[in-house]
Amino acid sequence: MATLHDLLAEHTALSDPAALHLQRLVAEWQLLADLSFADYVLAVRGSDGQLVYVAQVRPNTAATLFQHDEVGHRVDAPASPQGVNPLVGKAFASGRIERDDVPRRFAGILIDRIAVPVTFDGQVIAVLGRAGDAGDTLPPSPLESAYRDAAQALCEMVVAGSFPLDEANSLGLSTPRAGDGFIRLGPDGRVVYASPNALSAVHRMGWTADLGSVRLPDVVAELLTDPFDAVDVAAMLTAACGAAGQPALPAAELPLRMELDARRASVLLRAVPLRGAGTTRGAVVLIRDVTEVKRRDLALLSKDATIREIHHRVKNNLQSVSALLRLQARRSGSTETIVALNEAVRRVSSIALVHEMLSGSVDEEVDLDAVVDRLIPTLVDVWSPAGGAAAPQVRRGSRLGVLPADHAMPLVQVLTEVVQNSIEHGFTEPAAADASIVIDGERDLRGLTVRVTDNGAGVPPDFDLTSSNSLGLQIVRMLVSNDLGGQIRIGPGPGGRGTTVELEIPLH
């Protein structure tokens, strides 16, 4: 499915600022749909002069009238109730909100349609087509009246080019829905209407009386535990309403969303200023009780911290074991024992390194490149070459990427064994100046291929991995087959020189 950016680039020649304005509008228009109890589509004029729908939203507060996707269809295509809509063209031409004189019946449904021009920098760049069910003849409830009044004010702001606001949201807070809690404020900050869910949220914060016509900035500020938050939220709500002495429109750096902690509950608050014809009409405040959500988030954070602490302690214990093995190796008089203990040190150190990485991770994932880069010096340090052979250069040639812990742990052990095996058996003679071991990786959506290539002595012609008596290679075979579910191949390197070990690991 093409994105809005792709569709605008395909069908229009809008400037980047104009396209960004439409993207901000589409990011916010779920509120419009919910307050209007109606479906919305966004139409633009293509380079060929045709009007094309490039975005669509359905309401959460009413049944949708659009059973099919309108995106990419021309406005004059009779494919749905929105279908052939002359109001869109009229709104483009007039720059005013256009509406049907009487509701029209489409596919057995009585529909009320309007077209709202989207203005940016004094020019109409798009039109919102709205379609709502006009079949209900009952008087509207107070909630419905408050919703529709706010929706009308927002549509007028769309025409004026003042909605959506370019507001600051540095914390990335989400937007409460109208159904979570809706409060309509007058220009003086007093409550005109509060939905039942909004009343429940404020009561959980500790307010015991009815909201009535109280000033919401004063009420919320009184309930908060943090005095600095109390000052900030009062200033935010007062500025959003446009009270005397406050800016007519909040500046971009003024936040209009806050997460607040009261004595009994936590709420997410968002203010939407309502402006029209240069005058203020108050504001809409959306409020959502996030007490339980925050409790679960804190529980998850506590769990993550506990898991990271466990990894940290396991790492410390493994490092202690490694230090004891090194001490034992120094005291041993047997060359065979020293070699065996050094191999044990290397294996324990590789596992400890993964736990160290996991102790600093919040998602149980490991950056293999960081692990390998830190592992390489350890492999060379514990090597005791025969005949005075110089150690080859071990390096990582390409990125391996990030893997979950259950893949990373065995893979790091495999790479440890493979590289150590290459050092010990591929370069037993004095190494040439270009002696090297290179670790490369190739990754796609299905799996990871890792190649360890050296330019050493190479494998014997009759080498068979399945019959090898090497403990290291037996460990490799077991880890690749059982823990990683992959395959391993060992053969001559490029040009017949050296050795290449190729690991294929499925990631799906």
C-alpha cells in the first residue's frame, strides 16, 4: 500500500511544506472523524487536473459508511457512497465549506455530505470530504451536541489553515481518543461540557464534586502532586483556551500534551485550541486515565531491570571462574593442562561477554558486531603458538547485525571455536606478513550467513567434519545443529588457499 507521501508525490506537485501540512492533518484527523460521527476522505488535485482520494479515515464513534478503500480512486468514480461528489470540486473552487442542501440517499442509506477545503499559506491544497449517517431523527444527546460543535469549529480551523497546530511533543506522548474522555472548555477555561468518561478520570484523580462550570486549569492544578506540573498544566490549559493575557495561539514550543500524576491516578491530557475568524472559542481537552497502563509499564521496567541485573551477576561469576582458571593454568607444570585450561578460559570469557552485553540491553538483543570486536583480542591473547609463529590478524569484514539472545549466545560460542581453531591449526608455521582471519556476514529476511575465512594452511584433502575428533569442532556441530537449527560447511578458501567455514542460520 502506497503511503500518503508516495501518493502526493505521484499525483501532485505540492511543495514540501504543503505536503507536510497534509501529513500532519492526516495524523490528527481521527479526532475529526470521531467528533463528527462520520467518515472522511482527503482529495487532492492531480497534475492532470483530476481529483483523487489519497487518504481515508473511519470513525470510532459510529459505523463506517465506506465498506471499501477509497484511496487512489478518482472523485468522479461511482464506487462508493462518497463516489461522485461534486461538492469536492466546488470547495476547491470557492475555498468555503460546501454541503448538500438536503441529505442524499446512497445504497439505501441517507447520507449528509460536506466538503471542507484545506488551506495552507492562503491556498486551497486539498479538500476533506465528509459523509455521515443522516437517518437518525432523534434529538441529539448533550454528548453528541458537544462533539459536533467541536467538530464544526475544527473544520473551520482547517479552512483557515490553523488546524492542525504545529505543536511541540518532545516526549512522544500519544493522543487520547474522544471516547476516552472529552471536556469542552469556554474561552475563560470553564467547563462547558464533560463526558461521563472524563468525569470518571477527574474523579479518580481525587476531585469529588461535579465539574459543573468550574475552571479546569484550577481543578487539575489543585489535584497534582508535583507543584511544577501544576503550574505547567494551568498555563497550558489557559493558553489553549485563549484567555486574556495569553497568546492567541500557542507557540510551537508550547506543549499541548502532558502526562500528569495526581494523588490517586495518572492521566494523559491533551488540549486542542478552538479558533475561528480571529476569535477564540475555547478548547477541547481529551483526557485518559493511564493509571493501570503506567502500573504495567513500571512492572515491565522492574522486570527488565531484574533481568539485566541477573545478566550482570552471571557475567561477574563467569569472570571469576575465568580468573580462577587462569590462575590454575599459571601454576600447572603440564603443557597439555595449560592448553586445556586456556581453552576453558576462552570459552567461559566468550559466554561472559554476551552476558555483559545483555546486562546493558533493554530488549534481550545483542549487537554481534560489538561482541566480535571485543572478543577478537581475547582469542589472540590466550593463544600459545608453537615454533614462535606470529599471530595472524583477526578482523571483522562486514556487519553481522543484532540478534536475539537465544541466537547470539550459541553463535558467539561457535565463532569463538571456529576462529580459535583457525588460529591454532591454520598458522602453525611462522605466519606470512599478510596472514589474516576475516569474519563476514550476509543477512536477509530469512537468515544470516557467516563466513570465517583464513589464508593459512588449509584443511587436509580427506577432512570430514562429521568424523573429526576435535572437541572444538564437536562443540560447533552441536551448537549449530541443536541450538541454532542451521548448517555448517568447511572447505578450501578462495582460490584454494586457506580455509572457509560457512554458517547458515535461519532467523524466521
